[in-house]
Amino acid sequence: MADQEAVSQAVQASPEVPVLRWEEPPEGPVLVLLDQTRLPAEEVELVCTDVPALVEAVGSLAVRGAPLLGIAGAYGVALAAARGYDVEEAAELLAHARPTAVNLGLGVRRGLEAYRRAAGGGAGRAEAAAAALAEARALHREDAEASARMAEHGASLLHELLPGGTYRILTHCNTGRLVSGGEGTALAVVRAVHRTGRLRRLWVDETRPLLQGARLTAWEAARAGMPYSLLTDNAAGSLFSAGEVDAVLIGADRIAADGSVANKVGSYPLAVLARYHHVPFVVVAPVTTVDPETPDGASIEVEQRPAHEVTECAAAHGPGAGREAGGGHLVTPLGTQAYNPAFDVTPAELVTAIVTERGVLSPVTPDGIGQLCAGSRRA
Ligand code: MRU
């Protein structure tokens, strides 16, 4: 562990690069993103001057994770408005850039509704653009606040479920500062636990094929000085059977009205393992991720990603992994087809609790989801 500590100190010393920010240089407003395809090798920013560039950034996962996609969507509408593009058309493009995370469409709608309200009330183009920008900023702030509340509720829940000890937490994908206006969802809870000295170990699933765990969660864990270890996704079973996991904490891209949870592919097998081994399986997500209009898990559209993400070795791509076909090292016979869903769906019965900024829902039932959502939808 000594080596890991030294490396953690080195990465902590480098300043935080904002994950997403709005800037107004003389040439016109831009949305600046930390390019997540290049982490951890390089901290490179991507400057989006128009909506097609932002749509491309969403598709390539340069900007990713449900809450951040919502924030980016709202800023995208503001960008289109401020740059004089067709706002309705831009909103349509942005909302469909990826299908599974409900936050994306919601963020776009919030920006668009603010723009329409202002324009419909007689505001000029610049004023309506300012209204969309104000809405994006509000969503950004709200997400940071929600993140802080989820961290509190999640840490208290773990304390209740596993009294008096330190925890070995297994997580999947990346759910930290890189996906949020604040500290994230599941990883925000882990950070809170770490701050109180209760984190014995964070088990980081590498998260095939685009390695959000290995590249991004490990990067965040190192910067936070957490004790963490990386495992291949298929090593999780032996970790559970060795009794090394006290809780699983994951995020969500969409939670249906029946409590089904869509999250990064590989989450469902963890839920099955957790149930078999009597380990709590906890989902942490803001209320904006709960979609009462999606009735059940089968109705959630799961994004299918290109085959090259599986047939090529992402680790061999280096910086920019996942961005373009043919950039990696082919590990299969030429022409191999691939099954590459980006997400899977975990039924409510396997979820111990859903933690939101409003508190903890457990057990997860359709009624509970309904109460959680009551009055919470905007736009
Ligand atoms: O394909 P990605 O990297 O956007 O997938 C992200 C996830 O699956 C996260 O777990 C989810 O968005 C929750 S993040 C708070």
C-alpha cells in the first residue's frame, strides 16, 4: 500500500480541473468540458462552440454520467440560444444524443422551457438566452446541493445497516465529481464515509468496456486519498465469496416507476451476487433520475454501443479510448460481432435501498417511488 499512498499524494497535489464550465470569451460563449475520454493520462479540456460539438462529446463519453448529462443538456440549450442557432432543433438533437439517462432529456427540457417562457413573454433573443443560461446554472447548483444531501443520507444509512465498523464498499462505473455539479452520487457517499475514517477499502470494478472504474473512479479515489483496489468485473464473485464486501454502492441512469434501476452494464450481476451473499445493494441517485413516466424496467431504452468498444482493447487505446473506431488494438478475429449494451436493469426486489437527496427509500416499491416523485417534476 505504501506505493499507492505516495501516488495518491502526488495526484492530490495537482489542482482540480472543473468538469464543466460556461465561458464567455470575445468570440462568443462556449461550454468547456474536462474530456473524460483522456483521463487519467491527460487532463485536457474540450471547448464546445456549438451544439453538434456537444452532441459529439456526449456520444463519445467525453461528458458522461446521468446528472452531468442533464447539466450539459441545459447548458447546451443556452449555448444554442446565445449563439443564435435554432433552439428547438438544438434541443431535439441534444435530448437524443444518448437514450438511457433520463437526466439528459430533463436538463434539455428545463433549458428549453426557460427559453420559451422568456421568449413567449416578449423577451428578445439575448434575454431569452440569458433565461436559459440562468436555468442551466440553477440546475448545476441544485445538483451540487442534492449531491451533498445524498452523501449525508447514504452515510447514515450505511451506519444503520452496518453499525460500528469500517466498511469495504464495492462500486461500479464512475459516480463521483466527474458526473456532477458536486461530489456525485454513490461516490459522494463513499467520500463522506472516507472523511469520517470509516472507509476500510473501496473496491473499484474496472467497468468494461470503457473502463470508467479503472480510468475515472480510480483517479478520483487516488485524488481523495482513499484506500482502493481495482478488480476486473468478473473478479467480483470471488470477492463476495471471500466475504470481502460489506456493501455495494452504485448510481443510476434511470429509475422506473416500479423501482427498476438502469445503470452501467454489470450492475445487475452485482445485485444478484449481493443478494446471494446477504450484502446490501444500495443505489444512490438524485430525484431527477427517477422517471415516473417509464413504467417498468422493460420499458427503459438501453443504449447499444459500437462493437469496436468490445473487439478492441480499450486499455490499448490510451488517451481518447472509446472515441473512434479503429484507434485501439484489435483482440478478436476480424469481423467479430459484439453484444455491447451500455446499461443493464436491476429489478427493485434486488435493491436494498434507493438514496436520494430527499432521504432513503427502503424497501423499494412502486408506492414509495410514487411518493418520492410527487410534486418533484419540473418542466
Ligand atoms: O456510460 P456512462 O459512463 O455515462 O454511464 C454512467 C453510469 O452508468 C453511472 O453509474 C450513472 O450515470 C450514475 S452517475 C451518477
